[in-house]
Amino acid sequence: MKKMEITKRGRWKLIVPKLLIIFLFLFQIGFVGIPKTNAATTLTATIGSWSTIGLDKTKSNPVTDGPNEFLVQVRVTNTGLEAATDVLADFDWTPSNTYIYLDPYEVNPKSIGTINPGQTKDVFFLINVERTISAYYTSGSYDVNISGGNFVATSASGVLTVKELIKESRHHINSITASTTTPTLGQTFTITVNAKTSSSSYPNIEIPIIDYNPSVIQPIGVTTTWDGSSSDNLVLHNAGGNPMIATWTFKAVGVGSSQTGSFIFDQTNETSDNHHYNDYTSGPTIVVAGYSISGMKFNDLNGNEIKDTGEDGLSNWTIYIDANQNGSKEPGEQSTTTGGGGSYSFTNLSPGTYRIREVGQNGWNQTCPASGYYDVTITNTNVTGINFGNQQTMPVLHITKGDSPDPVQAGGTLTYTIEYWNSGNADATGVVITETYDSNVHMIAM
């Protein structure tokens, strides 16, 4: 309740409790709409792979034995309160080393997509080492820059050093299996490496997947388990055992086939420069099937642009993808020939838009599509019913005959009227009309 008191000068002074002033201030903030600041989306990036790569120690030049492919793993974690969107990872050498380079088929930058709060996503880059003794003990520094739409860019840095690798047989890969060898575009699947090591505690050890085609399949995560332990990092510390199970998650990103394979790569002790590898083991071949566009070619007898009952398919017609959209089949443009029932299909297509046309044949008019082509967009499913109709070009002749007067008296004159026309879709040439009269009828005029 407001209180009033008289000052010494005889004026009234209003005393408002402090608590009420604070309440009013907060009340004003709520209605004035002072903007709130949301917690920023924050990403962190760390390296999850080993800094050591290498070539066989045989000293032959070129170095033909042993592996020359390795992986860089970057783990990106959202430590903020909002989802990070449109996340990209860009690999940069700083500076480059001519003996160490990204695989020629590697995709860079890579799209990671959306990372939710508290979530970690992995990105991998396939690294090649030139098979030359000049590469020994050279290094390459790199940055992996993480950028996107609603967060401050971050990065992770590392150094790769080429060591001399000693071939040994104390480790063994028991098997490499895939959850599927025929994934569809966009599908995720696993490749599992079952391995064993001669010791249960190596300071550094990796079980990578190599020899894959990054334009067809890409690793997006790995979990390795051994002796009751597990890790989502590629490089493991103080690890080993029988078995060691490395479960790799891959995503099918392009149409085609890809080899896979693996080996075990270790360091005997932290203070030595002894690095070992076992024999490379081939894994399953992964074939990524794309999507299809299919339809049929039919004889549009009535020309109504629709396949009706009794209208058969037409075989031996060329259907093609007009890649440059110039209306003409060019060398290199994908094509197919209709089968006995007029059917055709294009397979192993990636998502995108394709212009489908036919190659015309003499004596036929195309009735559908009216434009002469289809623009077909593939997203994540097969497209069917892309049909082409043709009507054979041929004359259709008609003739009628009338007489007047009818009846006619003997000795009278009778006029015959003969009408003929062509209702077909082609000219009739060399047409001869022959009429035979009774012997009692004499032609007067024509």
C-alpha cells in the first residue's frame, strides 16, 4: 500500500516500496519485448585418428608392398542448445606435401548435414601416400574447417608423418563382412572387421577400412570393441585382443561399385619408432544401385495419345537421354532399345532431372508426349510410366458412287457421281479408279 508523509517544507512525498519498483521494472521488460539472447550453437572439432601413416620398410623403389592408404577422422560435437544446420567439413593442407594427398576420388568439402545438441558426427578423409622412398619421414599439416549456417566456424588441425612400416604376421583379420553388398543410394550399412592381435595392449593401434571409392561409399562412423572396452575413435590406445571388432558405418553416396579392405596398424611401444602392419585383407565389393526410369513404346492406332486395349508395344525403337537437350541423339548419350513388348528402362541413375526422347522412324508420327520428350526428375525412387506413342503414317482411301435420276427410262441419260478421299495421315500416290459398266450403257461424257 502506498504511504504518504509530510516533509519539512510542507510538501507531500510519495514513498514506493523497493520491491514494487523491481516488480514494475520486470513487468515493463515483459511487455516492452526486450529481445532475449538464445544460447549460441557451438561446435567443437577433434581429431580421432593417428598422426602416423607410412610405407613398407623394404626400401624398394617404388614401394610396392604394404598399404599406402590411411584415414583422417574428425569428430564434430554440438555442445550448444540448438541444432547446427548445413554443416560442412573442408580439408586443407597447411602446407601441402607432394607425397601425401587426398585420394583422387575423395569428396571435399563433405556435407555433414544437421548435428543436434549433444550429438557427435564423424567425417573421414581418405589419404594416399606416394609409393616412393622419398616419402619416408616427411610430414604434412592439415586443417579441417567446420562451417555452416547458424554457428561460429571452428576447425581441427593435425600432422601426418610417413613412417617406415614393418610387415609382420602376429596380427590377423578373421573376416570382413557387410550388412549388405547392394545398398541403394542414400542407404547406410555396416562393414564389420573381425580381427585379433598378439598383445592386448598396444600404445597406438588402428583397424581402418581402405581401398574404397569415396565417390560411391563413404564411412560416417566406427566403433571398435575389445576385451570389454569400446571406442568411437579410429586410433585406439592401450588396446588389443582376440577378438577386436571394428564396426564401420558407411553411406552409399553414388552409383557404382567399390572394393573394400582392411589391415591392422600398430606401434609396439610409445618410446620406439617401431610401427607394424599385417597383410592386407580384401573385403566385400559393394555395388550401389541407382534408380530407374522405365516405360513402353506403343502403336497408337487411333492417335488419341493413350495406350488403349489392343494397341501393342513396338520393339526395336531407340529411346535415349538427351543430356544436352538439343533434340538429337549425340555420341555418348545413354540410350536403350525397346524390347519385344515395347518396354524399355534406364537403370543405375543418380537423383536428378533427365530429358527422355525417342529416335523417330520413317513412316511413323509420334503422338505422345505432345512436346516430343519428357523431363523426368528422380529424387529417391524409381520412375515408371514414361510411355511413347506412335501412329503409322498411311493413306486411308474412301470412295462413294451415286446416280441420278433413279430410276432412269430406257434411252434416258443417267449421271453417275463418284467421290473419293484420303482420311489417312500420309499421301496416297499412283491411285487408279476403275469402273466397269454394263454393255447396254454407253459413256457420253466424263
